[in-house]
Amino acid sequence: MLKLTINGETREVDADPSTPLLWVLRDHLDLTGTKYGCGIASCGACTVHVNGRAVRSCVLPASAAQGQQITTIEGLSSDASHPVQQAWVELDTPQCGYCQPGMIMASAALLEENPSPTDDDINSKITNICRCGTLPRVREGIHRAAEIAAKGEQA
Amino acid sequence: MSREAVCISRRGFLAGSAATGAGFMLAMKIPFGSDAHADDLPPEINAWVVVNDDDSVTIRIARSEMGQGTLTGLAQLVAEELECDWDTVQWEFPTPGQSLARERPWGSFSTGGSLGIRSSHQYVREGGAAARTMLIAAAAKQWQVDAGECSARDSVITHGPSGKTLTYGTVAATAATMEVPDEVTLKDPKDWRVAGKSKARLDTREKVDGSLRYGADLTFPGMLHAAIHACPVHGGTRKSVNASKAENMPGVHKVVEVGNDAVAVVADSWWQAKTALEAVDVIWETGAATEVNSESIDQMMVEGLSATEDRIFVGNQNGDAPAALKAAKKTITADYRFPMQSHAPMEPMNTTAIWTEDSCEAWVPTQNGEAALEAVAKAAGLFPEQCEVHKVILGGGFGRRGMHDYAIQAVQIARQFPGTPIKLLYSREEDQRRGYYHPLTHARMTAALTDEGELDALHIRISGISILASLRPALQAETLDPFVFQSLGPDGDPPAGDHMGIYEVPNLLIDHAMRNIHLRPGFWRGVNANQNVFYMESFLDEVAQAAGKDPLTFRRGLLKSQPKAQAVLDVVAKKAGWGRELPASHGLGLAVCKSFGSFVAACAEVSVIDGKLTMHKIWAATDPGYAVNPQQIEAQIFGSFVYGLSGALYQEMTVEDGAVVEENFDTYPSMTLAQMPEVESTVMPSGGFWGGVGEPTISVAAPAVLNAVYAATGKRIRHLPVKDQALA
């Protein structure tokens, strides 16, 4: 039995320990906000936070995630109020939206580490792909989220 | 209650009342609200409009939403005429089964060709206007006044003389019984208040918190998961299967044969199914196709460039290009090539299906709900009336989801598990291997100039794959495929004129040597305009160079009869500062075309330093005739550069032993933020026509960038993708 801490809750899962975290989230816990895109950590659709850092869950064995704090898109905020989510809504960033949970989780982790990233920082840290082509609004969204977060801190 | 009884009551119910929702057969609650409609239904005013008790309005959207924003745009058009309060607008997808039962009140469900809005704007606006007329009539009846004295705005009806008001919700039940107006007058677009404005999308919130369930995310009680492996050599068949190892792996219920060319594992979870599938040994029967590889395909296409067989299809001509080229003192010629590409939407193909002897229900991420229902029914061995397809929001489509091979497979698997919901999900590798690829073509471009350096003659010989021939094999031998000539075709009424070549050339010949292969071609976002505009716009720069003329001036000279094309070209040239002094190793490049009914242009600024390409900025302009939601058009322009330039720079499906090689994003990369140039878009609707916006800009992306590469380096790239070709 795997024991995982997800979005602050401890969950027990009867899955093979080698099962990637992504599939434990999706098929065992019905947390389907985290998406499958490639299975080889190439596209970023499956990005979650492990101890606050962006991790591609499609290649992380669930056993290795035990004892770690895992956050999925469902746990980023309870009401889409995270600055990245606010910025995404404000700019209408998503198109089809399938890659966006991963894009949002990667962006949130970047801002946690670097509250006012430059374009170069964004280029090197956000390597998720989006086939619809939301990239310009992702970039703008990260800058906007940084502003929202900064204002929130002042308030 | 028997299923039959349920079906009959459903039909009777639908004939006179509102559309019902998902799960009517099996009482399954689908985990998203869009096509679910409670039993206690609020009044449907007509097929498009339901007015709820709280005065909010539900607008029905028949076309598919795959990111392109059609859902919001169509809702804006209905709401504009309905005069409802935009802030209260909700939406739902009617199902293809409801459409069938009600004799297609929503028209076509097909969503492709950048047609979603431009082919339905008229009747959806009429739907909104008719509903408004009926709501006003209902209020007038209640007040015992003349409807002509009443008006509506923001879901409130006002009687002018008395100033009395009623809200839509209070008169909805009466309105539903009012006479349907014979004709309605639509607003002049210059008076639009909701349409034409940059409204926020209606489907954003659920896309930022992970709550939206795509097809891949659906879960039903008792559902089993399926992973599939079909013959990677398209057209091949399954010869033998050894599943003894896989059948004993954890969670596996069964290894099943699917159609004549695939095998699937059905298990408790998808990861178990996929893992076990890798342990299944399959031997395929692939025949001569196994001998095909990229080199042999290219040889076949090169041969077509000079072929003189009878079956050369002429797509556009005027004057006598062969004679003019023969008589010319000097001709310019160059060969171009465009690769096969996979759509690679982020959400892999999937369908969830439940089959019994007399019913089949499927949740299909589809670009054409009606075609999906047909495909599901056929695979189920049932009549369409016994089946239902539920539409979901798509995780990308780009043309791939207009085909329904994956839905058919899901039903074929579900038939082997009667009564059990089966979710079939492709792996990324399967998605790549079993694509319908962008057609590969080559082109030989030959031009002649007059002594004054004017373009006198142009012959474009296209050699390559026809999508239409693949879809209609019976016609292949003798039928021209008009899609092959997209954006190079003759002028004419839509749809032909939507893809006309814009340049006036005294002697013109564009013809096609059809060369098909066993791998399936398909409509890939932008379709054949992508390569044709790349060929035309790159080569025009070559011809301008040979004529000693500036590429902008040269193009303008050929666009005298196309003021709208000239206008978008002029805008991008002006915004980019065409002719300005550039930093060392920088270049500007132009491209312009008409495709999918819109006029589009781009000007790119790039630099190439030590062989490394940097795209600094692209200025883009689109004249779609009418702009229903300018900020969403901007999003489509941005997206077109990402999709088009990912293809032009990096993406190619190569072939070895009859199968494609690139099976995942490591070998089939897509652009990331580090490569993405700044894009400045100008949306400049000039009125008088309706053009699409999801695809046209793709075709100008590659030539604008590669003309800029030439301007920066003197290096002409004629083969796509650029990939590892030296740029200096």
C-alpha cells in the first residue's frame, strides 16, 4: 500500500510502487486535472509540485513520492485564486486548456522560487509545450501573476 | 424499464420540448455540466436558446470547441440578436442524437476548415433574433399591447409608452408557445454590442483549476481502461497475437483483437493496460508497404515534378504559361519540399464507450459530432437512433479529430465487454504512429520575367499526396483534388474563392501530379495552404531578387486587383518598418495570402548569428471580414505562429520500413517559450465577407521567417522542416 500526501491529505493507494505518480493521481485518486501528454517528461502537461518544486509526474514512480508534499492543480488553491490562476483568467490564456494545469503548476513553482522573473528566466524555466500556441499569453500571464502576488503581499 | 422504452419516450419528449442531457439511457451522471440538463427543464424558446427561471440564458453550441474559441464566438452572435444579458450566458452542447431526433435544427456539427463561425453566423443570429421576437411577443401578450411598442435589452423587455418592464425569465414559458416568426431582421454589424467585442471566453475558469473533464479524464463506475496498439504500417493487418504473458499481468482483464489491424489490453487502470500491452507479441502482415521509407517517398515525389502522364490535374491557369516559359530568354526555377507532419494535439486520441445489444453510448472528443455518431453506430452494429454520442471539450484537434478511427476502436472493444464502460486512450506513441499526416508534397516553381522585370509567366508543378484521394479511393484515378490547390486556386464564390491565389500573373499554370502513399494523409491545421503559400511566397522573393526588385514593391505590383490583400501586406510592412536600417545579421521577410476566406500577412524580423536563428518579432495582420471576438482572433494568430513555426522549424514524420519514426515529443518537438518570438497582431475587419481565423496565419508564418532568413544571410531554405539545415 502506497502512502501519499496529496494536497495536504494523506491518501493510501493500492497500486504497484513503480506506477508513475501521474497514473496514481488520475486512475486511483480521480485527480484528473494533472494531464497525460507524452509519458517521457517531454511536454510538461503532468507537472505537479513535490515539496514546492515543479516535477513531471509521468516519470516519477509513486513510491518515490511517498513522504513528500505533493500538490496538484486541484490543490493549488481552493477557488482559482492563486495569482497565476487569476492572471490566466484575466488574460484568457487557455485555448483548449489541456496543457494549462501543467503550465500553471510550472509557472507557480517558478514564481515561488523567483517572484519577479525576467523573460530569460521564464525561457529557461518554463519548457512546457502548448500545441494551441498560448505561449505569448503564458509569458504575459507569468509577469502579470508576479504583479498580482506582489500587490497581495503589500496588502 | 427496457432500453427500448426509454428510447421511445426520449424521442417523444424531444419532439416537443427541450434537449435532454447525457446519461438518459443508463442514468449515468457525467461529471461535467455542459450537456446535462435537469429533468425539470426550463423553457426552450427555440433550438438555440433556453431561458432559465433566474433570467439567465443557455445558448446551445453545435460546433466543437477545441481551443479555437468558436463556442464563445457563436454564443456572442446568438446573444447579440437575443438581446440578453451577456453576463448571464451559459452554454451547452446539444448531442448528435438529439440532432438526429429533431431533424438537425442546429445544422452541421462539423468543425474544421476555420468554418465554425463563418458557415453558421447567419442561422445562429437568426436563432437569437427569433427567440427575442418570441420573448417580446410573450410580454406584449401579457400586457395586451402591440409587440411593435416593445423592445428588449439585457434580458429585459420594455413597453415604450408605459415604461413597464418584464424580464426574460418571467415570460419564457409563454414565449416558448408563441408563433415562430417567418423572418427576422438581423442587426447591422456596426451596431453590435456583444459580438465584435473582445469578450472573455465562456470556458476559461474550469481550464485553470483542473476541474474540466476532457474525454481522457472521464470516469464511470465500473469503467475499465484500454490501451491499444494498431499496425504501425497503415493498411497492414494483424497476423498473429501472443498474449500469454500479458494476460497474467496485474489488473489485466483481457487482451482483445480490435478490427483486423489492432490489439488492445483492457485492465483496471490505464497504466496496467499500457504496461501489459508492451508484453503482447504481435506479428503484422504488412506486404510491400514495408519497403517504403522517406527516401523512396521523396524519389516518387521528385519524379512527379517532371512527369508528363495524362493524369496531371490542372488547378488554375490563364494565358499560356508553357509557351511563355519556352519563349522566355531567361527563366528562374527552384524545387521546394514540405514534409509529413503529425497533428499531435496535447490530449491523445480517446473515447469512452458503453455497448449493449441494443444501444451504444460514447463520449467522443470529436470535431464532427454527427460523423462520430455515424461511426459509432456502424461500429456498434446498431442504428444511429439506438446510439448516442456525447460531446466534450477537446484537448486540441487541429483536424485530427475529424476522423473517428479511435471512436470506432473504442466501440469495437466495448462490444467485447457488454454493459461495461470502456475508456480507450492512445499512448502518445500510438497517437503519432496512427496519425493522418499533413500531406507531403514537392513543388517545382518556374517563372519568366519580362525585359522590364515584371512577372510574365509562372508554372507551379505540385507533386504529392492528395487527402481527398485517400478519403475517396474510388475517385482517385480520375478526380482532381481541389484542396491540393489551396491558396493557389482560381477566384470564385466561396468556398472556391476562399482559397484563391491573390496574384495577377499573365501566364499561369498550376498543376498536380498525384502521388499517394500507404500512410494516411489528413487535414492538418492550415492544410495545403501551408505548403502552397510557403512555396509561392518564398519563390516570389526569389523572382523579385532575380528582377532586382524589392520584395514588397514586387508583390504590390502583382496585387493591383486585390486591395484587401494589399492592405494587410502594407500594414505589416509599415509596422515592421520595412526598408529601415537593420542591425548586422538581421533580416525582414514578408508573406501574404488569402486562405480560409481571410486575407493575412506577416512580416518577420530574424537574426542568424553563428548559424543560430533568433526570431525577434513578427508583425501580423488579418482581415477576416467581420471580427466576432478580436482578442480571440489575436489568440488564434499567436497560436498559428506557434503551430506553424513548430512545423516549419522542427517537425517531420520520417518513414522507415513503412512506419513513421517520430513517436514522441523528444523527436517531434514543439516550440517552447525560449523560441517564441514576440507577435504584434492587427485585426482589421473590412466587412462584406466572412473569413476564418484559426488557420490562415499558419501559411504566412514559415515564408515570412524564411524570407527574413534569406534577407539576413543570403541562404534560401526550400525544404522544410529547417531542422538541422545550415543557415549560413
